Amino acid sequence: MSGHSKWNNIKRKKEAADGAKAKVFTRIGREITVCVKEGGPDPASNSKLRDLISKAKANNVPNDNIDRVIKKAAGDGDKNSYETMVYEGYGPGGVAVIVECLTDNKNRTAGDIRHYFDKFGGNMGTTGCVSFMFTRKGVIILENNGADEDKLMEDCFEAGATDFNIEDDGSVEVTAEPNDVFKAAEALKSMGYSVISAEDAMVPSTYTTLADPEHIRLMNLLLDTLDDNDDVQEVFHNWDMPEEPEED
């Protein structure tokens, strides 16, 4: 098994900032809209759409929501034309940050993202300035349903995963190839596991620790502000975030 990974902590913190599931639904819906406009509404002939439907289901998006988005996009109900944009930079204290966006106005989005980096003590860099520190992986977080490690290993590999790790908090981090992650998540759900999250993620190879309270405050504000921007789909970073104290 892999060594203890900080990804679970980072991912769980980011999800807590996401707030309502509606935001997750909206972001996946936008991806599906773009995919349908580019490749058509039939998942049998649009493999990317097939993967996004698996992604939506793995993240507990209701089937009705998925169908509604596909029909709307296929019928030209959504007139927006989105482009994928990726921005890289450094947050306060040298934290590496990657921001993935879908936007209908590149100038607006680039201006917003640059402003956020500047406002909260960082700076937006050029393409490739931090992405070399990350590897794209499929990451699935499961609730541990009490299965023993041998059974868990058998199920994960049968589902198409490449590795798994039982975290300190009892959850299970499962890795898979990026193209297989959502199919693997659906397979694990069908086996009775509760999937907390599943995504094609940029996982850092090294982590940055912040000791300055002001840097910590600014980094949290940067992440929250990026998350609140409607154009932002995903934010990945290599901040080794401190564990939050457990409530009594």
C-alpha cells in the first residue's frame, strides 16, 4: 500500500469550503454542457460524455439532473459557449496553486484570478510554473464500511483501482488511472461502499507548510474566494493544511 497521503485532508477541507452539494452539481453540469455541445448527447458515441455521466453518478448527482442538463445542451437551451482555462501561480508563503476554469469570457476570468492571487499575497505565473509539482491521478475517498484490509484490497482492484490507503481518520483513499476513476467509483458503490468523493485530480508530489498566521489567513481567503467564483471548476494546491481540532 502507499504511504500516508495528505490528499485526503486537503480534499476534505476543500469540500467543506464547497458548501452545498448544489455547487458540485452545477460544476459537473457545466462540464456536461460543454461535452454535449462538442460531441453530441449520445454517451454511446461520445465517450467523454459517458465518463462525465459516471463522474456525476459517482458524486451523487441525481439522474434527473443529469438528463436535464444533457437535454438542455442538446436543444441549444444553454447559449453560453465555454472554454477550458488553466491558471497557475503561488499563494502566500510559496504554496503552489492550480486553478481550472470553464469560462464564457477569458478576459474576465483571467482578470479575476490574477486579482485574487495579488489580493491575497500571491502571484499568478505562467503556464507550467507549478504544474510540474503535480501528477494527475484518479482519487476516490470512501467511508470505511468495516471491511478487512484483504477484502478491501480485493474489491478495490476488482473495481479497477491501482492502490488504496486506509487513512488515520478511518476513511479510505483509493487511487486509479484518471480515465478509470469514475467507473471505479461506481463499481465500488455497487459493492456497497459509500463514496465521499471521486475526481480526476492534480495531486502534489511535495507539500508546503505555512507557519506564519498571516500567510495561513490569506491562503484560506484565497481558496475561499476562488471557490466562490462561478468560473472556477477545481482548485488544487500543495498546502499541508493543519488538521482541524475535533469537536467535543
